[in-house]
Amino acid sequence: MNEYPSATDYYKAVQSPAHCFTIERLRTATFAEDELGLPIAAKGSSAVVFKAEVDGASQAVRCYIRSDASSHDWYGALGSYLASHGDLEPHLPATLWLDEAIRVKGAAWPVLQMGWVNGRTLEEYVKFLVEGSNVTALTALAARWRELVARMQKDEFAHGDLQHGNIMVNQEGRLCLVDFDGIWIPELACPRRPNSVTGTTSIRAVRGRAAGDAGTTPSRPW
């Protein structure tokens, strides 16, 4: 397989969505732009993410820069899992894996379309509450966090990279998780894990797991 495009390759391509995307709803999508009229992008270790209005809804368009980051089967298993775990579903935006959805460097590559969470990262939200000396809201946030962690443990769901940037507080105050390339769920408990996403160093140390450990049930949902 060809080497995956770089974040810069995707950044250049997305400037002309009608030409780079193979799926009509993405070809006609409106991508968020900066003051210079260029796409706004957020780059991670495995993908670059763009915000777009797709069929009237705010979506995250995730373009992969690594071949081992995720797969169609990975997100298919997550979708089936959430369909049977309704208590977690409100905290995880809907995802849709799209094969050969964007053309870059003369080839077609997969894209993950995911609901965009309007709000602040956990770090930003806590800072906002601290600066406002809002002890009541901080206490309530901590309680909601404990409830979410308890649900994750009960449902045998581990995020894999549960750091501040991947935890959002939406406009209604609900805690939402994003970036599911490193998740663990029972349906994916096998040694043939399709990726090597292991999270940040501090999170990985707490989990006590590394790449290829998908067959081992994690003791914590991090």
C-alpha cells in the first residue's frame, strides 16, 4: 500500500472539497476556515481533523496519516457495541467510517465522519469554572465524571487515550468523549488489533497496556 498522505497533503486537498472528496455530501460540505479563508485543522498523532457543515450538521472529518490507526471493522464494531449500550451512547458522538472517501496523491483514502461536539475541552472548562470560583459547578462536574467512569467500567469500555483534549463538555454540560482510535471493547478483544494507538505516556502508564494488548481486559477505562 502507498504511504498515507501527510497532514499537509490533506490540508491542501480539503481547500477544494468538490475535487478531492468522492462522496457527494462531503463534496458539497462547507469547511470551517480561518481569517485567511484557509481550512482550520487539528493534527494528532494518527490523523488530522477538520470541522465541516455536512448536510446541515456540524461534523468532524478525520483524515488518517497512519495506516495502522484504525479500520472499517474497528468502527463497525464500535457502532454495534453502542447500539446495545444506550447508557454510553449520549457521551460518544456518532461515527461513520467511509472507505476511499478522499483522493490525495493519486489514490483514495478512508475518512471518519463524526458528530462535532460544540463545547470546551475538560481542561478549558475546569479552568473557566476555577477562574469564576464556581465551586458548585466544579462539584457537579466531578460527580458527572464519576458517573461516566462507572458506566464505562460496568460496560467494559476503555477509551485508550482519556486525556483532557479527548474529553469535551458540551453546551448542555454533558461530558462527551472523542477520538476512538485506541478504544477497547469486548468485541475487539483479540491479538489482531488493527492499530498501535496507545495514548499519551501518562495515560498509558496508568492503563498498564501497550500496543498489541487488545486481548487483555483493562482494569481502568482510561
